[in-house]
Amino acid sequence: AQKVTQAQTEISVVEKEDVTLDCVYETRDTTYYLFWYKQPPSGELVFLIRRNSFDEQNEISGRYSWNFQKSTSSFNFTITASQVVDSAVYFCALRPQMSFDQNFVFGPGTRLSVLP
Amino acid sequence: AAGVIQSPRHLIKEKRETATLKCYPIPRHDTVYWYQQGPGQDPQFLISFYEKMQSDKGSIPDRFSAQQFSDYHSELNMSSLELGDSALYFCASSIQGSGYGYTFGSGTRLTVV
């Protein structure tokens, strides 16, 4: 079975604070992709990052960084110097790479509120 | 770059009516996925199509049906609508076998009154 857990339901921070969103996943697949999506109040799902299970290098993109640790099945997302525009629901998702049926399994999401 | 196009963007229907949602995948993408996201929920997989054939089925009610046409666009048909069907419906497309290019459309917000 595949499962994604985002233990933090809601997080509130003050602007310019750093914040880390946790994601823990379960899968029996040896190859898979992990994703983070942002869902702002307008509702669309905005792609942030895709990580292949073979690539454990951490990645930084501007104020965003991701820490993938296969040993602990975690794929955490950090926003540095948060801004009000970062306020959104963030979903972590898992997708098998090799199976024919490649639908996503989403986590329940973390609602981030960045206060001015 | 072309994205996944969904129409309509918003739809209001009454109970027991029928609704049809449309999805136009990215050109050359052969697989389409439908997801339903209820209020405060994460997106749930409904159904997918590969090369116009149903490839996987998730938690799609029997009142719903979908198909993929020869031009690869897909339609989700929902009949006997219930209040609980009010949700955001996402379509995504990809190239089968690739972890790339799995792009979501902007969604259709269906409200059943």
C-alpha cells in the first residue's frame, strides 16, 4: 500500500520566518517519484518539485529547499524567509515510476498561513 | 507552453441534474487522469485513460462515467448529482511510462445546490 503523511495540519508563521513542512511516505515500490504541490486560495495545483527515488540530493530553488531522506522515508520542504504570498495548502504526493497505473497518492496537505 | 485545459472553470448544477466536465491534455500526452478534491480534502484519484482505454479506476461513483476520445481529450460525466459531489475536479495528463509531464489543469469547481 502507498501512503503519504503530512502530520502538520496547519502552520502559522510570521513573515520572514523559516518554516519546514514535513512529509513521510510509505511504499513498497523501489522506484518512485515524490512531488510537492502548492494550492493557493485560487484552487489550482501548482507544481513545485519532482524527486526521483534514486536521487537523494537535496535541492534548493530560491527560497525553497527540499530534504529527501530515503532512510527515513521523508521528503521535507523548507521555505526560507517566508512571505505572505506563500500562504497556501501544500501537498506532498507519491507516484510509482514503474507500474502501469501511475496515479498520485496525495498527503492530506498542510495549510500554511504567513502573517504580515 | 501548452497546458492541460479544463472546461468549464465553474459549474453550478441542481441536485439530480447531469454535468459534463471536459479535459484537453497537453499535446502528445496519451494518458489522462481525473481527480476529485472535496472541501478541505486532498485530491482523490477517480479514473485514468491510456490510449482511449480505461487504465485504472479509483473511488469513482457508479453515477460517474468518463471516456477518452480519439483526439485524446476526455470527458467526465456525472449524473444524478448529489450535494456531496460539490468539489474541485482536476484533470492531469502525462506520457505513459514517464514520470515527467504529469501536469494538472486548473480544475473545474462544481457546486451542486
